[in-house]
Amino acid sequence: MVREWDPRTASPAEIESLLDTLNAVLAADLPEDPPWQDSFLREYQSETMPGERRISWLAEDESGRLPGHANVLLLGDIGVVELFVHPSMRRTGLAQTLLTKVVRRVYDEGFSAIGVEVVGGTPAVAFYESLGFAREYVETRSVLKLSTVDWLAVGETAGTIGDGYRVEYFPGGPPDELIEGYAVAKAAVRDVGDGDLDLRPSSYDPERLRDSLACLHRRGMKPYIVLAIHERTGAVAGLTEVVVPAQHPTRADQYDTIVVPEHRGYGIDRALKARMLVELRSAEPRLTEVQTWNAPDNEPMLKVNAELGFMADREWYEYGADVPDLLHRLDPKT
């Protein structure tokens, strides 16, 4: 049975069963990834940014287990799907049943586009391609094991930046007086036409950025921010963001790393990322890894990551589909 589900009112048993299914999927598809914990899992599934909505469904078997889950985040002009099915229930039609529920709801909500992130080398690739999803964007995930870091070299890199700049560290997010400059720096690269479907859009204006940081905290995801400040003007010349989720606190997620174009060439990117690692080492003693995603043609950032010890791991794909066409494939009677 598939039913719509609200994680805010779900029972503890439902949350536990959902976690069991998620970790079974991780063990099958990403065995090197750390298992998730139940800390803030309810909030992770329910909290959204202003103007966004998440709608969820569960598949429940006769014993009360929850072998499948799907949700769609409605944002902007696209619905972003997340779907996972217990490995023991694959090839049973459950994934397609869940996806049909999602797509019909997205259609009813008036959305014409739908997207999904898919991990390379997993059965999800063939599943979505068989339904007509088109691959729109490719990233490479890289993982840094902190046990392999040359901390002396990283410490030296953290202190190496061009004259006229300083680096500042802000656990939890920058102070309000820097939010506007922070947003301006993020907006400086927003128009890069890289083919990304914006399934995880960044925030580019101060109020949206405040909302984004608050949402992360509500979801149990602690942001750490390092900024490069141009001393003469006080402008934010560069930034890097890492988030440590309560759901998998031993592996952090790298978010944006940006150097404003007019400030490039002063070693800012290396200094920012190295300083972040130094700070995380003391701030998050349980942390053992950091993962990051980059487009294969982003050679400057790939080079910086390699110098710090990141190792390429998996490809990550963004797929998109037209909602009416997809709904007709899933349910030809529509």
C-alpha cells in the first residue's frame, strides 16, 4: 500500500523503519558511505525554505515495514524528486508505483518540469532512463579522508593569501553585518551557464540567505562559513561553506566555494578551503570525511581539491523530464 505521509506527525516507529530502509539502500549502492542516524531525521524530511513545499509518500507492507519512500520538493518552476526502495523490493514495480504518485501530484500542482539526482553506477540510472528522463548535468563527487591530510601543509596553505585580504571563520553562519556582502559574492557567479538544473539552488539575496541558514539549523545541519575579506573595500571576495549534518555527523558536505571574478589570482580558494579544514578539525572531533561535488570541467577547483587530498569517488547525475510526457508513460490512460 502506498499512502501520502507527513513526517511532522509520523510515529517514532515510522521514522525508525524509514531509516532502516534508507540505510539498506546506502549499504547496497554506496557501501563506503556512513549510515544515517535518526537525529533530526524528522526535521530533515519536513523543514523547507519559505515558498517551498515537500510532499511525501510511503509504501507500507503487511508487517508494517516501510520498504519505499518518495518525496517531491516543489520549488521555483520544478519539482525535485527523491525516491528510494529497499533492495529486497527492487524490480517489483514499487519504485514505478511511487514515482507515478509523485508525477501525478506534480502535474496536478501545475508544474511542467521534474528533476532528480541519481548516483552513477546504481540501478536508479537505468530506471530513470527507461522512463525517458534525460541526463542534463554531470558532477564528480570527491571524498577527503581527514586521516590522510597533511595538516602541516594545510596549515601553511591556510595562512597563504594575497596581500590586502584576510580570512575569517564563522561557525553557524556569518554575522548579520556580513550577510549582504556574502549574498553579493554568491550572486557574482549565479549566471554561469553550466547546464545545472538547480535541484539544490543557492541563495543570492540577503533575506533568502538568512532563511537558508535558518532552515539548515532547523534540519539539524550545522553550517560552517569561511570568508575572504578585501581589506580596502570590506567586500566579501570569496567564500566556502561546509555543512555537518546531524544525520551523518562523521561526513560533512561541501557546499559552495566561490571567488568573485575580480579577486581571482590571489590564492583565495586554497586559503579558504585549507582554513576550513583546520577549523573543522577542532570544531567537529567526530568528523572523519568531507565530500564535495564538482563539474568535470571545473579544472581550477578540481586542482585545489586534489592538492588538499580529495579523491574522486562517483559520478552524480541530474536528470530532467517533461511532466505531462512522463505521466503518460507511467499511466497511458492519462
